[in-house]
Amino acid sequence: MRSIRDAATRHPQAADAVLSAVLAGAFVLITGTAEGTTDTDWLFYVAMHVPLVWRRRAPLAVFAAVLGLGLICTAVDATGPFLAAVPMVAAYTVARHRSRVTAWWALSVLTVPLTVTWLWGGGEWWDVVALIALFAASILLGTYLQTRRAYLAELVDRAVRLERERDQQARLAVAAERTRIAREMHDIVAHNLAVMVALADGAAATTPVAPDDAVDMMEKASATGREALSEIRRLVGLLRDGGTVMDGAAPARSGPAPQPGFDDVAELVKQVRATGLAVTMTCDGEPGAWGPGAGLTTYRIVQEALTNTMKHAGTHARAEVRLRFTSTGLDLEVLDDGGTAATRPHQPRGFDGHGLAGMSERAGSYGGHVEAGPIGDSNWRVRAHLPFGEHVAS
């Protein structure tokens, strides 16, 4: 049945020709050949069915042709059930492929000549009412099928659109996840490599005069490298297992180690201080219950700012980290004096690198902002406003 339906859809006019032939043959088999049937009767009988071949291509024209032929058949006394059945099929086709208004106008046009000719020929009123009811039923059937087809087409279109939107959302989620992971990888690798390089340079410089200090620096460099490897393994594990790297929230599964937060900023400053950078930290107030995402955002901004200080100003610079907690968020500043003239960069620092752009993205996820720029001749300041409390409240 499905293959037949598909073939009828591909070749509608051929399907209508078969329908017309089957309908004509069925009437002959059911009613038989009446005595006294003339060649003219057969001619009109065939002529009534032929227009049905084009019923879907021109429904109104076929309906008008069938109705006119029916009136002529009545005038020449050609009778049979086909006089009612064929116009019903034509009326159904109008309702199926044209608007409802057109279908009911067709029924109105059909009612007048049907009533006149039937009563003129001596028919009864109830017969006219029954025929009109049959025509109305055929129009209702066509209207119902048209509505059902439009509804199914809308459902299919909606399903396609939803599937397209779902795929688009999945692609956007993947892109966002890759961006978060890339940002995490940059923060982890850039900072830890900068610390390891500074410690290795310091160990190389102090080995001839203070071997014990050099050993201590190399041990700290080794510990920093192991920490970086642990963080990278965690991110690679998330990529392999399909986990999610939230901005500050540790994954729900218990495998990966927790991510750093507010309490780890002091340890970060201590780690950077071990490289030789004279960095101090002041903290005013206490963090609120803002969740691990706020802590990680703060940690990464401080980490990136200090990494830039080591890269651009050198370990001979002096830096200060200032944290001021309020009831709704955090004001953060990281300042450095630019180091000595020999260690200053040839190009001024700006938002060209991935690190500073990453800081801005992290702050923007909470509705905050980051500013970075020079102060005076050589000083550099990174300042961030992070409205954690307002973000959570919203």
C-alpha cells in the first residue's frame, strides 16, 4: 500500500485516470447494462467520467464540466447512480485542493440545479435533501483531509525546525565548551610555565653561590610542573568523558580534583613570590556565599595578571594584589612597578593576548568588567569589578 501511495504521489494524473476507469467499471458491474441503453447513453456515461482524469490539476473546471454534463444527461433522460457519484467526487476534490469558501460555494452552486432538475423530474423532497447531505458529506471529508494534511505538514516542519535548532544549540554548546577549556588550558599552562621558567632561571643563577637555594627552587619548579600536569589531565579527562568545565564549578563526578577558589589566592601569591617577584597581598572584607565559580574567576584573573607581570616586567619587579570584598561582589587590583628598564617590554602591554581577553570574558560572564593599562611612566594596573552578588541574585 505504501508503494502504491508513493507511486500515486509521483504520478497524480495517472492515478486519477485509473480512479476514473475503476469508478466507471464499478458502476457497470453494480448496476449492469439496462435494456434500451443507446450509444448516446454510453457516450454521456463515458463523458461524465473522463474529466476526473484532470480533477487535481483543475478542480473547479472539472467540477463545472461534470455538473454541466450531469444536467445534459438529465435533459436527455440518461440516468444512473453515476449522475450523483461523479459530481460528489468532483466536489470532494474541490474541497480537498481548494479553500473552504470555494468548496461551500461549489455546494451552493450544485444545490440549485440539483433541486430544480430533481423536482422537475417528479422526485421527492427527501430525496433532494439526502443528495444534498451526501454532497455536503463529501465536501466535509475533503475539508477534513485538507486540514489534516496541513496539520501534519506543520508538525513535520516544526520537527525539522526543532531538530535544526537542537543541532545549532549543540554546536553552540560545543563551541562554548571548547572556549572554556581553551581558556582554562591557557591560564594553567601560561602561569605554571612562567613560574617554572622563573624558578629555573633563579636556580641557574644561584647554583654557584647558594646550591641549597637552587635545589629548593628546582623542587618548587618540579612541584609546579606536577600541579600543571594534574590540571591538564583533569581537562583532558573531561574532554574524553564528555564532562563540562564550568566557570568555577567542579564537575559533579568525583574523579577530578576541585578547582581553585578564593582561599587559594594567597597560595598563588606565595608561589609567585618564590620565583623572586616581590608581590604582596592585601584583603579587605570576606567573600560571600557566591559559589565556586566566583572563586575560580577571581583566582584566574589574579593568576593571569601576575603571569603578565612576570613575563613583561620580570622577576625584579614589585607587585601588589588588592582584594576588596563588598556585600555584592569584589573589586580587584593587581599593580606592578614595571621592573627595571632592561626587563620592560619593547611594546606596551594591552588586550592583544589571549590572557587579558580571557580575563575580560570571565568577568563578563558575571556582568563585570576588567581594565588594564599603564599608570605613570612604567607602572601597570589590572583592575576588575565583579558583581557576584548581583549575578547570583538575578
